[in-house]
Amino acid sequence: AAEQALRHAQLDPASAPRLGVVLGSGPGHFDPARLAAAANATFDVARYAEGLAPGQPESLGLPRRTEAPAALVARRAGTRGPVHAVTTACAASNQALGIAYRMIRRGEIDVAVAGGSDSMVNPQGLVFFVLLGASAHVDPSDPGSACRPFDRKRSGLVMGEGSTRRAR
């Protein structure tokens, strides 16, 4: 998405030394032991671990550094300006846009690649939100009622994922 944003904006990082990268991402990874503690030790970590998909490294509890997306974009694009990682959970991408805006407005940078990416749609992320009681309670006879973020009758969140970048 960052490469597409740079192409769309017709920006060459080599000719823009004051190009900054400000990206939001999630909390990194979830540790099964923490999930067990969150569920008052009623969550069987060993049984859960047996069912993890080997093709999903994030589901194996491998550490994922929260600054990695911002650093990767900066390195691949060859930017020379500041790189800033925002890790404020669900607000991270929105906050990254605001930080980039303020950096441009203050004259710290001329242009920014800003946005965010994350994925909680993995076994641990899904279990985490269920254990928190944050997941929507879906009526099987009305599955369309699951995702109603601004409805007074909403019962929780529905997991999703996305990515965005903006170069301006």
C-alpha cells in the first residue's frame, strides 16, 4: 500500500529528503500464557497450541516488533526523513495520520507516508477478544445484525482487517 501511495503521488523518495514515515500498528503479538491468565487459567494453552496453523507465524506467539511496519516501509522506499511508529491499538492508524499532519504543518517534514496496518484476525487475536467479552453476540437467525457499530443494540465488535497508506 505504501509503494502504491508513493507511485500514485508521483513521489520519488530519493528526491524527497524530508519525506517522513508515520505508521500505526497493533500491539505486536499475543502470548498464550497471557491469554490463559486473562481467562483465570481456564484456557487450556497446550490444547489451544496444538490447533495453531503452522503457516501463521503470528499465531505461534513469535514476537512481532511494533515498529516493524514503519521501519520496513522506510527501508524499502529508501526514505531519509524521520520514521515514527504509533502503537495505540485500534486508534493507531488514525493517530498516525494526525501526527504526520502536525509534522508537516510544523515544517519538520515536507511530505509523509502515513497510515497503518494490523491484523488481529488470527486464532490468538480472536480468542483474546472473546475472552475480553468484546466480540459481538450473533443471533444465528439474523447474522446481519452482528456488525452494527453505531446502533444502540450492538453487542460487540466483529473482527476485520485492513491496510491504508497515504502519501501527501
